Amino acid sequence: MPHTDPPVPAAGNTHEAAGRTVRLRPVAEPDLAMFRRFLTEPGLVGPDWAGFRDAGAPARRYAEDGYLGERSGRLIVQVEPEDAAAGYVSYLHGSYDGRTAYWEIGIALLPEWRGRGIGWRAQALLCDYLFSHTPARRIQAGTHPENVAEQRSLEKAGFQLEGVVRACEFRAGAWRDGWLYSRLRDDPSPWTENGR
């Protein structure tokens, strides 16, 4: 059964700075075109390009649960006053011991929205959302050693570098290392440190 337009975002899912508001909202059907672009345009996601993927997958997932699953999902990063979908954030359930849950998050912004301070705000908002609506104590995120912009974004969003995960990803014809970051529920808020 297809989903209707998403509801109005809940309070606390927005951040305003310098006249621009970053908001997280549920996926709507028009956003599927952007998801297809990320799957079929080489280089659009930068170093995360993993080859061509099934362009029909976003519509199937949207029809299944609107990307609001209990174990994985996506929210759109909306920028105002432009009223533009700048990209999306994602969350995936994980567990190290089979009982204790954590979230792994990610972000994909369209190139024209990168380098504007939107990414760290979107990732911090996603952490607030997950900590508010789930009992998870830990949120983690990975990035590439060469992705300095994302490293800074994660640090501004309240994450701490934990270490190198060796040979964790096959990309561009070779096994690559990753950097693992985490944020715990009781870590200091990035909003107070970065001036909300």
C-alpha cells in the first residue's frame, strides 16, 4: 500500500543558524528521484560510490515502510528557506553482543549542499531523534581516512574517534580501512559546544 505525504516534523528535529534552518523529515515520494540518482550516478556520493545499484529499490522500500523501519531507515535533510531536500541521513540497528542495541548512522548530501555546515547539524539532529525515541546508549558512524570534511562534521556533531577498522570495505578495486566514531547518550551535547 503506497504511503501518503509525511506528517509535519516533530519539535526538536530542526536547527536554525544564520537564517537557514536544517530540518529532518520523513521521506516523501518525490524524494525517490534523489535516491535513484545516488544509486546510478557515479561519483555523486563521492568516495562511497560502490558501483551501479538497482534503481527500483527505493520505490520498493518506500512502498514497504516509507523508510521508517524499526531496524533501519532514512530521513530527508530539508534546508529552508530554500525548501530543498539537500540529501538524507540513515540509521541501521546493530548489536555487538546480540542483546545490546546501537545505531549506525550515515549521511549523503548532494554536492551543492556540502561544505555549508549542514552535515554536522543533520547528524546531530539524527542523534537527538534516535536518543529521544529509542533506548539505545550508543550511536556510531564510520568514514574514510581521507574524508577530512566528514571527520570534522562528526566531531562537531558530538562524536569521538574510536579507532581504525582495518580492511572493512571493498571500494574502488581495493580493501580500504575505515575510521570509527561514536557518540554516547551521556556525552556532551554538540549544541552547547557549537552554540545552538
